[in-house]
Amino acid sequence: MTAQPKPLTAADLGLMIGFPPSADKRVTHANQLLGPYNRWSFQHELQLNRTADVWRGSGPVAELAYDLRDLDQITYSNRAGTQFTFDDMVELSYTDGIVVLHGGKIIYERYLNGMQPHTLHAWASCSKSMTGTIAAMLAHEGLLDPEALVASYLPELAESGFGDATVRQVMDMTTAMRFREDATDPESENWQYSVAMGWRAKPEGYVGAETAYDVLPIMQKAGAHGERFAYITPNTDVLAWLIRRVLNQSLAAAMQERIWSKLGAERDAFWIVAEGTVETAGSGLITTLRDMARFGQMLLQQGQFNGQQIVPGAVVADMERGADPAAFARGPAASPINQGHSYHHQWWMTHNGHGAYYALGYGGQHLYIDPTAQLVIAKFSSYPTPTPAGNEFYSAFAAFPALAQALMS
């Protein structure tokens, strides 16, 4: 491939250096999602946002064994036929940290851009997959009926577009909701949603929705539910509301009780919270890299980890089956690089020969699970555009499957 310059680090850019930093190098709540400021913000979310703690529990850390290998020269090609090495992908895709587990052991681990093993980092939309996993556990326990209407649990949404959707349609994002993406138009649903969830500052004189509990009831339908996949984050907020309603506890408490306190995590996790202490369920989870990898390894092992069954094996098996690829193909997210995919329990399902599936987040966050290759890849990044899935590196679509093939051969 043609040599490309390595991305500048937060330190190279001079972000947040000095007391006080210069005005043009200052990272704030308002610019935290924008490049290049996210080179600093994704590792400092607790300073920029209100958060809810998810206690790791009192048990010892579940240590991960090491069997380090040189993966740097494993090659793959993108859709255009350009060849890259695994090292190219790590160095050039704005990686903050990456860890690869094969057979339950760490075979590769690198930290860049000032990140360290103990650093807490944003999951961005990978957070959806944690919320979806908890909801799938409640469905398995009979506390949520996937075929029931959302309004049967949340009468507050009866008059909204979500009211006549089923829980399953929310879980798999096949609701048909009006959600214009124009982030600059105060009349668009995306703008109103961003303000209510705390990602966008309220303008002077603002009189609209203040919380998720205010904005979700006013969202409306734009078609028939169940026909196609449409990636809309408010689905995840409805799902989190369902979790809170049936358990009568916060999403943070549900995650702590059912997953995090059992995982042997190194650190507490955190959820960014909006007004009303509502967790931003589709984008606000924060953990260390190795703790993200532990979560992935637990799912790879059919829910068994740290000496216990954390997620029921039946839940993981259902997750691995995926949903309807035809509904995915009919939706706006379909593209040449994700043909045959589906979206199930808030996970992206490849339906490839390995049955791989993954969580994907803004700025290049990945949790990739390949049951056939016994492979888990956790990757934190601070890419300057929403997600590198569409750029030349194609981590989850080309680099990670190529690594799986190389390890199996």
C-alpha cells in the first residue's frame, strides 16, 4: 500500500495541555464528539459528562493469560483491492487500544495515543450491544415478552410511533420511525433527540423535550413496523426504558447485578447520564479495553466466565442465530460490505461461515466475536468521522476476518 502518515495523537495536537489550555486546544462537552477533539475526549469522558457508576463487585480480577504472537504482517485486502497489513490497520485507523484474544488468551495487545491498560474509554454505539444483551436475558427469564406491544409495558408510549411496535421489533431495530438525521435543523427528530439526551446544548429559549422520557413519547411512525432494519438509536433508549420498568431499577444497576459484578472486571464501568439521570443506553458506556474483551470472551464461551454462568447459554445461542437478513437488506444501512448481515439483540450479525458478530461504535469502536475461530477482538479508536466501517481499513469486514483465517490456518 502507499505509505500514509500516522494520525496525530492528542499530545501531538496539543489538546488540553497547560493550565489552562489555549482556547483552540480546549476539549469541551460541546465539541467532544468531533475530530480532532475526540482524540482526547474518548479517554476522558468522566471529566466531560455526568455518569452513573457500575460497580465491579468485590471479587478478584479474572486474570487473562498471555500467549503473545506477532500478527503485524498478516495481510488482507479491502473492497477496492488495496492490500494492508494488520499493523497498517492498527497504526492508521486512529487506534487508541486493541486487544486480541484467541482461545481465551491475549495474543496481541497495543495501546496508542496515550492510552494505558487502566484507561477508561468510550464504547459509543457498542453500548447498544450491552443494553441488548441485558434485554435478551430478561426475555429468556420471561420478564419481557418479545411479541408483546411496547405500549403494554410502557403506556407512556401508546400514542407514539413505538406504541404498536413489538418488543422484538425494538430489539432488532425493525421499527418504522420518523427520524430525520439533520443534526442542524431544530425541527428534525435527530436534533430534538440530541438535545434531550444531553449531547447537544439547549439553545437559549429552548422549550422542547428535556429527557428521554419526554422525547420518546412524541416520536412518530413513518411506515409499517417489522418490514426493514433501520438503525435508529432511540430504539435502544426504548429498550432501556423497558428494562428499567420491568426490573424497577436503573440500567446501571441491572448491568451491575447481572453482568459486571460477576465478570471479574478490572475497574468499575460507567454510563453517561442525561437529564433525569437517564443512562444514554445507545452510546454512553465507558470501560477499560480488557474489560470489554472479558465481556466478549464471556459471550464467546456461551455465557460462561469467571467460574460461573453469567448469561444463559440459550440467550447466546439465540443471539448467534441472528435475525432476518432480508429485512436488513431492505433497510438504509445495507451496503456492498455488509451483504447477508442481520441485526439482532442490538448486535451486528455477519452470518458468515464463522458465525461472527460484532458491536460497532462511532469513531471506530469494535467488539468482534468469531465463535468458529475462538477469536475476540476489542478495539477502541478516536477516528475523526462517525465510524471507519466505510473507509479503506474495513476492520470488522476485512481485517478481522482475515486475522481469523490466519489463526485457524
